[in-house]
Amino acid sequence: MSKFSGLVAGCIGCRMCTDECAFLKKYDLTLGDVDKLHELSYHCFLCGKCDSVCPVGIKGSSLLLEMRRDAVHNSGGKVDSAYNMMLLEKRNYKFKNYKHASEGSVLFPG
């Protein structure tokens, strides 16, 4: 039993979080899948979409942020290898941050 199980104890398995969240949908997970989520915590954008649809009030973004903190704590404060894998996976995103871009821009209102 994971130490994060208590944070999702009320999960009813409705999969509303999965339907709303691209990250959960990609890996076919729910917020109740804490062991797998811990492994993938750096792959989540912490957008909060799962928070807004959960009928029992589980805060997925807070859960995954806490999992990231736990990973840093367990690694002695070093950057987790999962974070490095996430950077590798997202290296070729269309809207990645170009520090020295000379033209074009993308506006993300929010």
C-alpha cells in the first residue's frame, strides 16, 4: 500500500478524471492508480482539469505535486531520473520554449 493511498481513499473509479485529462488518458490511469502515478508524476502538467471534474473532490494536481516532492526528497534533493525522461519526451513539442527564436510567438491565455 502506497503512502499516497490515503489521499485518494475516496476514489470511486468513475474515470471522469481520465476522460478529462490528456495525461491520465495517455497512460490509461485514474487518480486512484497511485503507484503508477508516482512513477509518472513528472509527466503531468498539473493543469488541474482532473481536480475540476472529480465528484469526490480529489485534487490530482496536489497529489502529483506531492509525489514530485517525495521523489526529490527520496533522491536526496537531486533531480529525479523521471524528470529527465519527461524532458526527453517533450524535447520536440511544437510549442517548446525557444530562448533565441527570431520570429513567431504563441500566446497561452490563462
